[in-house]
Amino acid sequence: MSQLLTADFFTSEIDNQTRLLDESFELLTQKPASVHNGPRKMPSRPVIHSPLNKEEESLILKRKREEEEQWERSVRRRVDEERISVQKKRSTATYANAELYCLFNDLAGMSADFGVNVSAPEIVVVGMQSDGKSSFIEGLLGFQFNLVDTNIGTRRPLVLQMVNDPSRRDARCRFRHESVVGETEDSFEEREIPVSALSSEIIRRTESIAGRDKNMVSSKPIFLRVEFNGCANLTIIDTPGFRLGGDETLQRDIEEMVMELIRPPHRIIVCLEQSTVEWANTLSRPLVRRIDPLFTRTIIVNTKFDNRVKELRDAESANKYLCGEGLPDGKRPFFISMPLRRNLDPQRFRDEIDECYFRDYQELLWARFNEPQFINNLGFPKLKEHLELLLQRKYEESVNPTFHTLEQMCSSAQKELDQLQLELKEANIQNQRNKIEHFVSLFGKYLERFLEGTVMGSPDIFGLTLAEEMAESGCGDWSSHRGCDYVVQNAQYKLYGGAQYERLLNDFGFAAHSTEFPLPSIHEVASALGTSKYHNIPLYEAAASDIVQVKAKQSLLPLVTTLLGRCAFIMNHLCKIVLNTILCQEPSLINVGKNESFVNKLSDIYQGFIDAIRFHCEEKLLEDFDAFTKIVDWDLMNGLSELTDYDYINCTPDDTKKRVEALMCGGNRSQLMRQTTSRNRVIDQEGYNKVTMMAGRLFSGLRYFFVKYVRAKLGSSFLDPMFSKVGPALQESFRKMNDTEYENMLNLGLARMKARSQELTIQLAHFQQQRRRFKEVVEKLKMALASSEE
């Protein structure tokens, strides 16, 4: 019985020691204060007061050491397995990515052929000063070169255009010319910069714009294109770091600059935060949240994680930190450490990045973190893998616009070819005559509609601003007649047709009314006095009349020439818009509208009509101007004054009498005549002023009525024929053509139709072939994407 009790007691004691051993093992996994470069040592076994003998204690300690060694082997094995996994994934990804980049290059090339711009994805890297933005970008590039400075290293945005070139094993680096606006191949310098010299070149370009003061920044970006076979087609934008405290102006300038860079919705935002800063104290994330409130296109990256992971001593603290704080559901940050050593060659640089990850991973294994939950967000290799998947999705999204355009081109070519072949089958003089007459009839109707006002002709594309109209018309402007700039109605909008005509009249009114009386010289005034066959008394009134007649022709008539030239331009410009609209709105007439012989004939007749009414209108205006100024009406001296308090709506006969008497019997003219009449032939300054004052007042009245009668004459002699006569004139011209003229025009058109048919057949075959090839490339791209995700 005592033996049994002793055995039971021993068994119970062993269980107690096992429990104590487990507690001791838990202490083993706690992170010590110092950094471990090797396996962790078990803490000293707690003192156990038990009646166990030395043999029993030895057995327990042996078991503890075995479990410790087993855990150490497990950690080393997991790190070695992860090392192999990373290397294997990199090898596989290198091949898969190379294939993806080639496929994307093919897609981009085909898209360019069809006029579709497939732009590379864009990443904007933001963060506080010294958060590791430049080191992070170096990791994406695969080599070190950037500014890594304890002060504000990046003072101008650096736009890195990474271009995959399978033929280049070494990076080709070229900067864009600083003075170039817009981007073409020629905008980049031919001079190649070695990787080792990039840092100094970036510093030089920064100081040339932002200056040497490190507290000065510039929003003008530096563009650097890097071409080699190890990179994706990607644009990375490195930004100046946010500032906490210090110069408020600098802080504000940087924030505004970075906000503008991350605002475009197609850009991926990478927000870096140092691990040594508590989640609640981060500055970068609240700034990014202003633009991307839910972080739908933002990746949060916790940098310099090796400084924080040492403090994560157990599973609870590790898992809590790795979850992050203040993030939307399902959003988790990435945790990376980067090498501190500089001037590493590319291979050594990549190896060091991996080692940083493995050390962080080992530390978390000692803390027994939740590996399945957090492993995919740990280390730069995992972050890069995540970014590559995002980029691949961006590539995939870029496929749809090109494919849609290609389908449209195939469909459009097929429709045109079918219509063309139908036209060729039905090609006879009478059919073509009927279609042409129908086309001409529609031309007149559409023209009238454009004069009345319509958006049918796409004003955003075919309309003209006032500045564009003046430049393209070739008629010049009347700026020399203006004393200042005026706000002409709708000057900044793209207009055509009747709206453009009305804007021109408004512009003309400003130009004419701002044309001041050209002061005559004292020699002209003295010569204008002359003499009379009846007497030799000088008349200042006659001199003023002669001066105003001559000066008005010199200063006002040129406006008429410019006005009519601009009118003709507006109407001729409208012809092209009407033709294009008929082609879009009337598919059955597309081949008629593309018959160059017919279109040229129609355009010539139309332009001839415009020239004719322009000539007729100009002739009428000049005749009226001569009649208007031949005998000067001295009532112009009175200006345009009437009773200012006159009731024009509820007037009485007495009111009418007062108004008429004020106009017809006013004393102003007699008074002015008395004041300005002189019999002195010697012209001094006083006499000169009297004559020029009379002439100036006459000119003012004449100018006012000049604008009114020009607008009226233009409406009756130019605009009205455009509404009422141009359509019938065009129809009559084509109706008068005999069969021989039609046949000559149509035969030439038929020959072109046949040539066009052959051209379309070849073009359609090319489009269909490209569509098949495009589909094949897309399928390969999808397979490659699926494979990379696995």
C-alpha cells in the first residue's frame, strides 16, 4: 500500500513538475531586453520545493532542455523554409513578371496603333521626413542611388518612370530636359547618367530650382526614366517628407504639394510610417485620409520595423501591434525593415533586404505571433509581391479600353465596307443624282439649324473661341483701335454658327465704339480752311466737315473689311461642320459625303455664294457710308440727347410735344455755332482747338450711327441670304448639271469608291487579325495573372 501511495505521489509530482515546466517554457518565449543573434536561452528554472530526489530533478531538466532545443530547431527550420520559399517565389516571379511585362509591352504597342493611350500605373510615396521613402523606392528599383539624408533629402518631387526593356541588363537612366513642357521621347536627354552619379545629379537639379537652402522646396518635379529588364512598367513619385513643427511656410508648402500629387484617383498611395512612432501619433495617415478617407487606394507601410519588433515579447503584444490601429475593417499595414548599409551592389542589396525580413520573422516566431494571420504583411518581399499584384490588375484594367476601341474600329470598317459595296452595286446616274440632291437639301436644312443654334455639331470639338477665330481667320483683329481689353460676350467659349456670328457683332461693336477720333495736325486744319469762289471768309464749320469725312473713312472703313472677312470665315467654317454632321446623322449618305469630287463641288459652290454676298454687302456698306458722310448733318453735334425723364410707354400728347421740340428746336446747335464760328484765318492754338472739337463731336455722332447701320446692313445683306437663299442656290446649281457633268463627277467618285473598298477590305482584315492577336495576348495575360496569384 505504501508503495502504491508512493507511486501515485510520484506520478502526481511529475504532473506538477510538467505544469511548472510549461510555465517555465512560457517564460522562455518572452523577449529579453537584449538583442538575440542566436537561439534564445531558457530562463533559470524556478525553485520547486518538492520531495523529488536528484534523479527525478534531472529527468525534468532533461525534458525541459529537449523541448527548448526542439523549439529552437523549429524556429530555425521555419526561417530556413521561409528563406527557400522567398527565393523560389522570386525565381518564379522573375520569369512570370518578365512574361507579363512583355505582354504589357505588346498591349501598349497595339493600343498606340489604335490611338488608345495605355499609361503605366502610378505610385505616390508619402510620409514624414526620414520615414524611409527613398530607401523604399530603392527597394522597388533593385539598386541604391537616392537621397537618404538626415535632413530634408527630397526637396522636389522625383518622378521615376520605370520602363521594362528586355534587352537591357543594366539600367539606362536619363533625365528629362528641365525646360520641356509635355512629354515625348525627344523631351528626355540623350545623355545617360550612371547609377553611381544619380544622387549627385538629383542634388544638382534640386538646387538649380529650389536653391541650396534645405528649408526651400519646389513643386516642379524632376523626371527620371529608368529602363532595364528587371523592372515593371511603372511610375513612382517620391515626395518631400511631411514636417512636424519648424518653419510653418515650409510645412504648408509640402502638404499642399503632396496633396496635389496624391489627388488623381488613378494613383496608388503608399503611406510610410516609422515603427517607432505610436499609431495614435502618426501625422501622414490623417493627411492622406483627406484625399482617400477609406484608404481604398492607399497602402499603409510601417517602416524600420527592426526597431519595434525587439519590444514585442509575447504573442499578445505582437498580434495587437500587427493589427494596427485606426484603420478600416479588413485594412492592415505592412511591416518592413531595410538595410542601413549604403553603396551595396544590386545583388548584395537584395540579399540584405531578405535578411532584414528573416531577422524580423525570427523575432516574431520567438514571440509566437499569429503567423497565418500576419505573415503576408511582413517584410519587403511580401509588400513587393502585393504591389506587383496590384500593378498586374492595373494592366488588366487597361485592356478593356483598347479592346473596346478595336471592336468599334472593326464594326465601323465593316459597316462602311458593306455600304460601299451596296453603293457600287446600285451605281447609276439617276440613283446617285437622287442621293446627291437629297444630300444638298439636307445641307441647307442643317445649315439653317446651325445658324439658329444647336449642339448637334459638337461645339467642344469643332467650335472656336474668339482667340482661335481671330487666329484662324487670317483677317487680323482690330486691337489697334482699342484703348483697353473688353469682355466680349462668350469670348472664352467654343462657338460656331449663329452664336459665333452674334459674338462677332458684339466684338465689332466694342472695336468700333472704342475707335477714337484721329486728331488732325495743325497743318491739316489750316489747309482745310481753304477759300471760296464767293468770298474769302474762313469757315471753321466747313473745315470740321471736311476733316471728319476724311478721318471717318480712314479709321472706320477698315473695320468693315475685317468684319466681312470674319463673317465669311465663320460661314465657311460652318460648311465643314455641316458636312461632318450629315455623315454622322445620315448613315445612308456616308458614301455620298465621302465622294471627294462631290464634296469639293459643293464646297466650291457654297464658298462662291459666300464670296458673292460678301462682295454685295461690302459694296452696299461703302455706298451707304459715302452717302452718310457726303453731307455732314450738324445735328450730330447734339449727340443723342433726349428728355431723360420721358415716359415712353404711357406718354401724353403734351409729353410727345416736349420731346419733339427738345430734338428739333433745341438751342444747343445755335449756341455751339455761335461759340465756334470765327472769321480769323490765322490758325493759332485756340482756332485749332475749336475746329478739332467740332470735328470730334461730329465724329462721335457719326461713329454711333455707323455701328447701327453696319449691323442692320449686315443682317439684311449677309445673314438673311444665308437663311433664305443659300439652300435654294445650292440645289439649283446641282439641278442645272447635265448627265455628262454628273457622270464625270460620279465616275471619278466611283473610281475612288472602288479604291476605298479595296483599302477597307485590307484594313478590316488587319483589324480582325489584330483583334485575334489581342485576344490571345489578353488570354495569356489572364493566365499569367492567375498563375502569379497562386
